Amino acid sequence: MPTNIRRHSNDYIVNIILARRVYNVNIDIDKIRYVNKNLRECTNKSMNKTNATKSSYHHGNLRDGLIQAGISLLEEGNAREVTLRKVAKQAGVSHAAPYRHFEDKVALLSAIAEQGFRQLAAEMNKGIEENPQSSFNQIIAIGQRYVGFAQQHPAQLTLMFSDLLAQGKDESLSEAAGATYGILEQSISRAQQDGTLKQSNPQKMGKAFWAAVHGLAMLTKEGLMVHEEQHLDDAVENVMKLMFDGMGS
């Protein structure tokens, strides 16, 4: 308990005792002490809560905390409703804290989009790792992971391709987006090398696959593509097989 609060509290009790003796006022000192004890406990709890919030961001994870708070707000509404002030409140920090890492709202949204691309890339790589023997199955798995990400993070995926962001101006975001697309392009190159796909420009072929997967992701995200009785992975596989039929060797 701070010294000044403790000092004022003790002075208050002394004044009560004097009033009781001088003016013969009937005051229950035990009740006053009980109230004073509760006051000290509430003050200490409040200070501990404040210190815990500050310490949780003490070692450089304020930026990550703000991004996660932004993602939570994004999933509740849309990107236009996310503000630095709301993110600060969600993260439990001062209104000025976000400006240590983000110049403005666009910078924060760009960071959220970048985090989305990196998470999507990790999911796509998992699909590849789970199918080491078949380039055909690797590309199908990439599509399934992509659509699965859209189902789990619909608002974030929308932001990742939103015109709210200054496309091409955020170098880190552009790098993350390019690396994610590169995973698909590299998989297509492997499929061409083992004869699964015909020899063609892998960039053009990659864009065709990407358009199909992204379109399916957006349609399923809105509930417009997959019927209730049809498993999502099966729907993705069917679309990818149609692509293979048209591009196969």
C-alpha cells in the first residue's frame, strides 16, 4: 500500500478516536478498522492488476499483444471499425501505447494482414509435409489448408486482400504475401518435374490454381459453395482434380 494512503488512513482513525473522546461521539472503532482494512486490500488488488497488465508487455511483446487485440476486434466486426484506441482498450494499455509500434491504423491493419499471411503459409507448409511422396496430394493439401484458413479466420482473410491496405508500400507485408504465394508456385514446379503437370509457365499455372483456390475459399467462407452433406476437404479436392485434368501431362 502506498505510504501516502497508509498515512492518511492512520490519521483518519486518530481523528475518529479524538472525536469520540472530545465530543463523546459514539463510533464503533472496530467497524472503522474493518472498513479501513478492506480499503487497503482493494487498493493493493487494483495496483497488482495494473502492474500485471504492464508487466505482461514489458519484454517487447506489446506489439504482438496489440496485433492479437486487433484480430479479436476484427473478428467481431470489420476492418473499418478497428481503431488504435479500441485496440489499446482491448489490450489493456494506454491510448498512447499503440503509437510506439504503429504510426496509424493502416500500419496496424498491415501488421494483422502480415500475421495472417505468415500463419497461412505455415498451414500450407504443414499440408506439404504431410504428403511428402505425392506432388499431386501436396497441391490438394495446399488448397485444403487455404480454404480451412478462410473458414477459421474469415475477417482476417478479407483484410489480407483488402483495398484498405497500402498495397506494395509495406515491404514486410508484401514479402509475407509473396512468400505465401511462392509455396504454391514451388509445388507446381515440383509437379511439373515429376510429370504430374505438363510443362508450362509455373507462374501462369500458379495464378490459375490460386484463383481457383481463393475463389473457393471466399465462396465457402460466405456459405455459398459447400452443401451441408459435403465435407469441405472433399469439395476442395474435387475442384483441384478438375484443375489437374485440364493441366495434367
